[in-house]
Amino acid sequence: MLMNMLRRLGFCAWFIIFGLINNVSARDLRNVTEPKTPETCLSVQASGGEDTEAIQIALDSCTEGKAVALSPGTFYSGPLLIPSGVSLLVSHGATLKALADPELYDLGANTCGTLNEYGVGCKAFITMVGAIGSGIYGRGTIDGQGNVTMAGRNISWWDLSKAAQRAGNFQNNPRLVQINNSLDITLYQVTLINSPFYTVASSETNGFTVWGVTILAPASARNTDGIDPIGSQNVTIAHCYISIGDDNVAIKALTAPSRHISVLNNHFDSGNGMCIGSEVNHGASDVTVSGITFNGSKNGVHIKSNTFRGGHVTRISYSNLCMYNVQKPIHMDMEYAHLRGNRTPEFHDISLSNVRVLTKGMFMLHGLSESDPVYVRLKDVHITKDSEWFTSNAVITGTYIDDVGDESCGYTGNN
Ligand SMILES: *[C@@H]1O[C@H](CO)[C@@H](O)[C@H](O)[C@H]1NC(C)=O
Ligand SMILES: *[C@@H]1O[C@H](CO)[C@@H](O)[C@H](O)[C@H]1NC(C)=O
Ligand SMILES: *[C@@H]1O[C@H](CO)[C@@H](O)[C@H](O)[C@H]1NC(C)=O
Ligand SMILES: *[C@@H]1O[C@H](CO)[C@@H](O)[C@H](O)[C@H]1NC(C)=O
Ligand SMILES: *[C@@H]1O[C@H](CO)[C@@H](O)[C@H](O)[C@H]1NC(C)=O
Ligand SMILES: *[C@@H]1O[C@H](CO)[C@@H](O)[C@H](O)[C@H]1NC(C)=O
């Protein structure tokens, strides 16, 4: 019956229906609801000194499905490994501080805390590898101490990141939370501040929920990305507040594709915005971004790649966005950072609907060439008069209206 109907309606309708079917799957395929904090297996009290061993022993002896609770107080720790099935619960009033001692994070080459050509010399503060059903919960705070002077040194992690920029190389700094090759991982309610490097990165992890999390670092702290799903699938990022010094969220696909990702009802202040790229060589697809209020970020929605990275970015749907004081509200660039190679990036099937941009901005849609343009659909896109558009090699369906008046965004986020 469907086929008959399609034949009658012709190819055009087929295309529309196909588009609808596709949009249905352009999201986290799990049915994600608000996480529940697991029961506590053990509680740990702050000693006032170094707590690494006490916390790690508790994590290692906790039963699967339960959480080690950090009681109210200030904990100081080196790197921690969260075992499979076990969670860390940072209670309200508890702060877990990452000791700013490069030796503790060094991966063996004595490069952590130095500059070199690679920037991969440190392990993360909190790591999960091959974990199933682990997480980090609680209304407490994890502080990466990126602003604190490193042990045996006269500069902080963030100073080292600035020095790398001046030297044109890379800082070896720890990420705050690294999740690799895992399944069904949850971060809920916790506040993550002052990461020395990326705050949360997942690599080849399927089933990842970040819900009601607050991530903070100053706008000046380089490379303090908020949440980076890398080669990960079935990801939901919801009700988060993210104000940092680099990409608020960056979907990447360095070693595997990233797909089926939902980014729902978040609030971004400072940062580089809602990003896809630039490492999308394995492809980023089936992403729904709905409900972000932006206030003061450099970009709103940003897709970036180049012929050095390549990658297919497709079925990306943005809706219900409100932007205030955003420099580049829509920014799609297939020649990002002017890096050149022989891979052709493709940006297809990207739609924006119900978007309000309350302040003047630069809208940039930059495809690679006439034969490799960026394809974008606009629907109910309202912007501010005297905004600037820079488009080249862009196929734009629909249009925008510059009719935004004196209005405010309301608030989408976790409060
Ligand atoms: C999600 O919920 C819908 C509607 O209740 C159901 O049809 C679908 O099978 C569920 N999907 C999963 C993966 O549980
Ligand atoms: C994503 O979730 C759906 C629904 O639960 C599941 O069928 C699928 O296998 C998951 N994908 C991956 C890569 O885990
Ligand atoms: C680091 O930042 C925190 C607030 O996020 C602040 O309380 C602390 O004093 C700062 N430390 C240094 C050494 O600047
Ligand atoms: C830190 O120490 C180095 C030598 O170890 C010195 O060259 C540099 O000037 C010092 N920086 C600051 C900010 O004191
Ligand atoms: C996690 O994965 C990243 C990217 O593949 C890799 O660089 C890092 O070494 C891995 N970390 C661990 C602890 O396995
Ligand atoms: C944006 O942030 C500034 C300062 O943080 C605040 O005063 C202003 O009300 C915010 N504007 C909107 C539209 O949220």
C-alpha cells in the first residue's frame, strides 16, 4: 500500500517521507530518562592529606551496581580508575581536587607537565576503560585545579597551555574525565570545574548519558572543552550548564564514527559553542540538538572540517535555539584552520529550525567547492537586523528573517 501511494505521489514525496524516517533515527536510539543515583556501598571521609589510595581501595572493593560516596569535605587525589559497574558519588558539600603534580599523571616518558610535539603524556584524573554501567553522580564538585601552580614548578596547567600556544606545540596536561571503550556510562548532577585540559571525553563508548551536569572554567583557559563524545554512539547530553574556554560540546570521530547523539535543553555561556569536528574523519551523523540557550559564546552551532581531516557529516538537526551575544551564530566551515590534505569532507542534510538570534552576528557557511558545497535547510530562523552573511559554496534551502525585536531567551539548562 505504501509503495502504491509513493508511486502515485512520485519521487518528491518519497524523498520527503524518507527524510522523515531518517529524522526519527537522528538521535540517541535509547529511550533516556533522568538517571537515578545508585545506592552507596561505602563512604569515604576526607583525611585532610592525600586521599588517592583510600578512594581507589573503596572503588576497587565496591560491589557492582553501587557507588562509593565521598562525604562532605575536601579530598585531594591523584588519578583514579573507576572499575566496571561501580560509580563515584560526590556528595553535596564534597569537593574532590586533582593534585596538581605532573608526576602523578605521567604515562612513563616524563613528559606530563611539559611541552612537546604530541601532548599525550598524561593520564586523565578520572578514567573508565572497558567499563559497563559505571558513572559519576552527586551534587558535589570535582576540581581539576588547572589554575593551581604545579608541584615543583612555577606555573599552572593553564599557564602551560598558554606557553604551548606561544611555542606552537602542545601541552601535556591531564583531561579531567576520560571514558574509553565503555557501555552505559552516566554522569549526573555533578559539577566539574577548572579542568587542566578537556573536561569530559568519551572514546568509542556506546550508551553515554550526561544529565544535569555543570561544567565551569574561565573563558581564558585554553582547551578546556566541556563534553567531547569521540567515536561514540547513543549519547545524550541533557540539562547541562557549560561555560568554559573552548568547545562547549564537540562531537568528534577520530577512530570510529560518532552517531545517534541527542543534545537536549542545555545552557552554554562562554565557549566555542555546539561543535562538530574538526576530527570527523570517521563521520558524524544522526545528531539532534534541541533547546540550547547561548549567552556569550563565540559560535552558536559550528561544524568544522577540512581536506586534512575529511569526514561525512550528515543528518544533523538543530532546533529551538536562542542566542544572545554570540559572534558567529551559525558557522559551518569545510576549510577549517586552512589545513590541507587529500580527504574531502561532506556536510549534508543539516537543518536548523526555530532559531532566534537576539544580537547581531556573522553567519558563515563555507563549503569546499561548487561540487562539494555545504547543504543547509533553514526554517523559522529569526535574526537581528544588520547581521552579516558570508556564504560560499553553500546550498541553502529556505531563508531567514531579520525581524527579531527586543526580547529575551528565557532559560534552558539545569536550574
Ligand atoms: C522507546 O520507546 C518507544 C515508545 O514507547 C518504543 O516503541 C521503543 O521500542 C523504545 N525503544 C527502546 C530502544 O527501548
Ligand atoms: C543504540 O541503542 C539502540 C537501542 O537501545 C541499540 O539497539 C543499538 O544497538 C545501540 N547502538 C550501539 C552502537 O550500541
Ligand atoms: C582556582 O580557582 C578556584 C575557583 O574556581 C579558586 O577558588 C582558587 O582560589 C583558585 N586558585 C588559584 C591558585 O588561583
Ligand atoms: C619559571 O621558572 C623558569 C625556570 O625554571 C623561568 O625561566 C621562568 O621565568 C619562571 N616563570 C615565572 C612566571 O616565574
Ligand atoms: C583512551 O582513548 C584515547 C583515544 O583513543 C587514547 O589516546 C588513550 O590513550 C586511551 N586511554 C586509556 C586509558 O586507555
Ligand atoms: C547574559 O549574561 C549576562 C552576564 O552573564 C547577563 O547579564 C544577561 O542577562 C544574560 N542575557 C541573557 C539573554 O541571558
